Amino acid sequence: MMSFLTSFVNGLSLGSIYAIIALGYTMVYGIAKMLNFAHGDFIMVGCYIIFIFSSNLGLNPVAAILIAIVLCTLLGITTERVAYRPLRNAASPLAVLITAIGVSYFLENLALLIFGADTKSFTSVVPWAGISLFGGSLQIQGITIVTILVSLLILIFLQLFVHKTREGQAMLAVSQDRGAAMLMGIDVNKTITLTFAIGSALAAVAGALLASAYPSLTPYTGAMPGIKAFVAAVLGGIGSIPGAMIGGLVLGIIEILSRTYISSQLADAIVFGILVVVLIVRPTGILGKNIQEKV
Amino acid sequence: MALLEVKDLGISFGGLQAVDNFNLSIEKGELYGLIGPNGAGKTTVFNLLTGVYKPTAGKVFLDGTDITGHRTEEINKDGIARTFQNIRLFQQLSVIDNVESALHSFEKYSTFEAMFHCGRYAGAEKKLREKALEILKVFDLDMMSEILSSNLPYGQQRKLEIARAMATEPKLLLLDEPAAGMNPNETAELMDTISLIRDKFDITILLIEHDMKLVSGICEKVTVLNFGKVLAEGETKKVLADPEVIRAYLGDDE
Amino acid sequence: MLKKKMLSRNSKGRFTTYGIVIAAWIIMEIFMRAGLMSSHLEGLLVPMTYYAIVAVALNLCVGILGELSLGHAGFMCVGAFSSALFSLVTDGVMPDGVRFLIALVIGVIVSAIVGFLIGIPVLRLNGDYLAIVTLAFGEIIKNIINAMYLGVDSKGVHISFESQMALNMEPEGKTLINGAMGVTGTPHDANFTIAVILLLLALVVVQNFIDSRDGRAVMSIRDNRIAAESIGIPVTKYKMLAFTISAAIAGMAGVIFSHNIATLQSTSQYFGYNVSIMILVYVVLGGIGSIRGSVIAAVILYLLPELLRGLNKYRMLIYSVVLIAVMIINWAPKAIEKRTAFFDSIRKGMKRNGTA
């Protein structure tokens, strides 16, 4: 029973990380209407930045995270401006997708050249050891608790931002009908830039939490969590902010439980199997709305 | 028995009743107009008739057969073809390939024959090509058959879209604002084309149009749609003279 | 008139492609026979050819069907292992030629089936799901085979994901897949000539397919799905068809792969995501939708970094930059506009000079 609880809490923690990444995916997908394949690699970039400033230069972890957030935000904005925006109205929807894959590949290989393929060991940004319950039979790490809390705070913040601010309303408008939003005087370019900025900042936060919980850092650290977070976003209903949260948590719990009780080799297969099942049974996900294509 | 019989058709999108209690009856050989102000639900009716949207209420009968809920490609085989308000050609295909793709179920051969260009391939392709050229000739497009369809002038693109729809040999042709974006000369040419195909192919046509000159010029009957509901229907002249229609639609000049 | 036109439209370009491939093969063969080719380059010929085949397959998916697959290395993996297992089991039972032919058919059919199964949940949907699902498939299939132990003895087939010992076989049992060590002893049935013949086969099939009623249906779906439905084209059926053919051809390349290597291992180096991206780079640089372009790009881009060893370290980085640049130059509406204007001005300038 205790081992189940431990797994469950670990799943909740991993799921919270997926949720933060999925929030970035789902916002960019909903508003810019593109799958930012490089989103997972923004996480990796965030991890390396924190690693340099915190482990190498001995800066306070919180300061290192703030620097990572700023730099990742700049990276997201630049990528959108340079690589994605020129292709926004391309004749083929594949154009921007392939370019995003190019960006992902670029970031991974750049990191490979700079840092090499060897694993860097990341020092947790949360020094707190955590709590122990039931007379020590259930240990919950500090990073686990922090991760879950941070993801909840982010969810609340984003919900308030989207529904209570002008910029958030502009995002909703652009996601529903870009042309109409433009006619209403909304600056679509600015709105999409803001979306990328938020998504990339979240990637940096996710990176800090991910590398603290799983402290081995390589150029490919972000790739798999990124793709799984996309699965989480689809599971929750792509384009939906609460959906990304739910999808992330569900996926994280399923992954950890499969790792514990079925097979660690098959856990990934199970996670992607869920994607296939969702696509067959309910392609709009748990909270997604059915969007009719305009004819 | 009418060719197209629509009974109490309706659809709602998330609580919004886009089309409500829509009835329509078109006799074989008629040229029928569907008019109404912007946002009245005209294109939605087309999308319901062609299976792009599934109706939440009502029935559609074509030639006495119930086709409600059929998929788009089945409805084409049932005998309805259409054009689109914003032209939807196969842009990276040549003019003739646009028509030939519409002919794909006329001459059949297996995928194996397609992959190795053997068996029925050569004969079938020759027939398809001749047939496509014949259709293009009717629309005066045969001299441009090898041009990329996206390189055609606007008016010709509209014509090619009609040619492509006609290639499926429909019983009923739906034209969604065929004159949109055309200058008066192009519109006049289009009116000739529409009359020509009706005579030549003996077909029934339902069209959505804003250009009242075109509607009163060629449509025998019209139905006026307003806020998703039928406002008036009948002979074109009478309907267009109806004060309520004038108020709802013509008065609201755009 | 009609006949002549048909020939010019359908056949000319196709036969040029075959001609280029055959000419390249003849030149390579002459160099090899004359001993003018380094053994290093000689070893690159077969891989170069099977990557060209996968590039052709992927272009069918990306350029003709308009769907992005990131799992073509995975289909290669399926084709490679399924055919290698057959060849291993039947080694010595039948003549080499027959065995390879059957292995080829098995590799192609198994990867076609896998492609079909992957297509079912994904291809009826619109959007970017195929890219994610194929990417996931490629990684999972690679990892599963890498962790798998498979053996056969008189009692039948044994599978384990733990160790070779866990197979619990009789002493004379034969281990087919030895976990991460992979498959050893697959007969070396493929060579450059066979690879070129299969490349030609892939080219014939794909180019003929494009130039047929099926191909037109697939391309019409790519250009406008709703319009394609409106003229009675069964969209899902044709998407499945094109994707299955594409997967089958990638599997065929895998058959050459496994019958040209001493130890077949399911590693990232051979079947990982990186390989799928590399093939995508070939397709994009050769021109999306240009089958001949894929072959030429695959050959050049495969040979170049292998021959310029200094480049190898930066190869992936350069590829990624080139990929982004080519996409933007070729597909950005503004870039297209500028290019058209530029060429128009040149044309006008030439006309003026001509009349002056």
C-alpha cells in the first residue's frame, strides 16, 4: 500500500512537470495553430542555463532559474520571429512543422557541440529534504511537493491571466478566429509573441523541476518529456488550459505506475498507447471542444 | 416527385440554431436560387446537404432516396456535387488533373495496375483523359489543360471548379456564390455558362448568390433565408417583390 | 497529338530518373571493377542506396500525401528484423536467391501491415498527429527490439525481455535476437546491384503511383481534403493506401540493410529518431514532392559528410540550419513573392536586351 502511495505521489510530481510543459504546448497550439516541436528542447536549454549558473558559477538556484526564464523567453520569441512567423501563411501546413523539427534538431546538436554527449549531474534547486509520513514509511521529497505546488500556482495564474486581462482575452480571440480578431483590432503578431514568451518561460520552470527530480542532464533531456507532454495536451484536450493540467497529471501517474507494476521498458509504449486510444475514442481529449472546420 | 426534398432540416452549433426548420423542394430541371443576408445560414444549408455537417434534425431526400447522414463522398455518389464560396481547387494539380480526379470512379483499375502501369491502366487513362478534355471543352478550358490550376485567372478558376463538379455527373449541382469577386463581364459570361450547362447536361441547379441581377436573370424560383429560417419562397419575381423580403434583405443593402 | 502529349507529361521525367540511376550504377561498377574505388567508398554504396529508397518512400508520404512521418527509420527497423529472422531460420534450407526473395517479400509485407495499423487511428484525423505517433512508434519499436531476446528450439519459440538465459531453451536451441547484441549471422545476400535494382523498383512503383488515378486522388486530398470529399473521393482509404505503400518501401530498404550487415542491432545509430530526421532532410533538400530530387539529395548528402570527415562533427548542426533555411526560402509566402518578382525582372530585362 505504501509503495503504491509512493508511486502515486511520484506520478503526481512527474505529472505536474508534464502539465507545465503541456500548458506551453497547448497554448501555442491553440493560439498560433502550430505544433512547436522544439518546445521540449527549450526545457533542455533551460536546464543547461541553470546548470551553468547554479552548479558551475555557484549562483543562488532561484537567481539561476530567473535567468533561465528570461533567456528561454528570449529564445522562444526569437524562434517564433525568425523561423515560424515567415511560414505562418505557407501553402502547406507541413512547412512550419518541418521547420520546428529543424529548430529542435538545431538546439539538440548545438548543445551536443557545446556540452558534449556525457551526462551532467544536476544539483536539485530545492535543497529541502521533504517530509516523512506514517512513521517514515512514506517519504515525500521536497522537490515533489514544490513541483506539485508550483504547477497549481501556474495553472491558477494562467486561468486568471487568460480570463481577466486584456492580453488574455486577445489570446482567446485569436485562438477562436484569427481573421476576426484582426478585424477587431487585435495585434495578432503581438499576441502570438506573448504566447510563445509564456510557453517558453514555463519550459524553463519545467526544466528546473524536471532536472531536480531526475538529475541527469544531456542534450536530449527535453525531447522525450516534451513529446509526452504533447500526449498529455492531446489527452486533456488540445487548446484547453485545465485540460493540459488534467492530461499531464493523468499521464504522469500512469507512467510511474506502469514503471512500478508492469515494466520500465514498456512504460513509454503504454504512454503512447494511451495517445492512440485517445485518438481513436475521443480525438478532442477530455476537455477539448469539437472544432468544425470552416467551409 | 421533386428531385430534392428537404424536410424540417436543422442544425445547432453549441446552442446556436444556425438553420431551423428548413424546407425546400426542387423539381427536376429547375434553376433554383437560395438568397438571404450574410450570416443567414445559406452555406450551412449547402454543408448540410452535402454531409459536411450532420443535421441535428430533419431529412433530405434526393430522387426519393433518403440521404440524410450520408458522408460527403457518398452524397457525391448519390448525385450531388458542389462548388465552394472560397474556391477550393487542387492547386498543385494541373487543370486537367483537377477534372480527372473527379472522374476517378468512372474508369477503374487496381492499385497494382496503377503501380506498374499494366493491365487496364493505359486504356482507362486514355478514356479518362478524353473525357476530361471533353468536359474542359464545354467550359472553354481545354486550351489550358496543362496549366497549374492555381495559375488560372480568377474567373477561370470558378469555371474549373464547376467543371470539376460536373465531371462527377451529378443530378443536382450546388453553386455557392459563383459570381463572388467577379466583374460584370465575368458575371455575364458565368450566366451564359450556367445556362449552357443546364441545357447541355439537363441538370438541376441550386445556387447561392448575392448578385440580384444574376438571380433574377436566371433563377426560376428562390427561397429567402433569414436568421436560419425560411422567410419566403416561390417564383423569383414575386418573392423579390415581397415587402418583407425587401425589408429583411434588399433594404439591408451591403 | 493526344498520345504525344501523354508521353511528354507522364513518361519523360520518369525515364530521366531511371536513366540517372542506371548511369550512376554503371559508373560505380566500372570504378569498382577497375579497382579505382577505395574500400571505404565501396562500403558506402549500399547504405547510400537504401537511404535513397527510404527518401523516396518518405517523399511519397510528405510530398504526395502531405503527411509528416517521423517513423520511417522504424519501418526500416521492422523490415530489417522481420526479414533477417526469416533468413536466419531458413539459412541452408533453400537456395540463396529464393531465400532472399522471400525475405524481401516478408520484410515488405510486415512493414506494410505495421504501417497500416499505425495509420488506422491517425490518418482519419487532421493535424499533426501522424508526426507524433510515428515518432513514438519508431522509438518504441527500436527500444522493444533492443530489449528483446528471441530464440527457437524443438519446443517452439521463446521470448524474454530479461536475458538470454531466461529464454530457457534446450542446449541445441538457436538464439535469434540476443537483446542489445542484436541479430548475428544474417546471410549477406544484398549487394550494390541488388540495392540499385530495388531502388529502381521503388522509383517505378512510386512514380507510376503518382501518375495514376490513385495518385491523383491522394494529391487531391493533399491539396484540399474537403473538395476531394465533395467529388466522391474516399479520403481515409487513399490516405491509408499511400501511407501503407510508403511504409512498405521503407521496410524494403530495411531488408537490404539487414542483409548487408554482419550484426544487426536495434540502436539509435541505425533506427533512431535521428535517422528519420536525416531522411527528412534528404526529402526537404531534394524538394518536397520531387522523387528524383530525393534520390539525388540522399546520395549527395549521405556521401558528402562521409567523404569529408572533418565535416562529420558539425554534420547534424549544418543539416538543421539548412533544413530551416530551405523551408523558409521555399515555403514562406514573402520569399516566394520576392523570388517571383526577381525572376520576372530578369525575364523582362532579357526580353528588353533581346529586342534592343
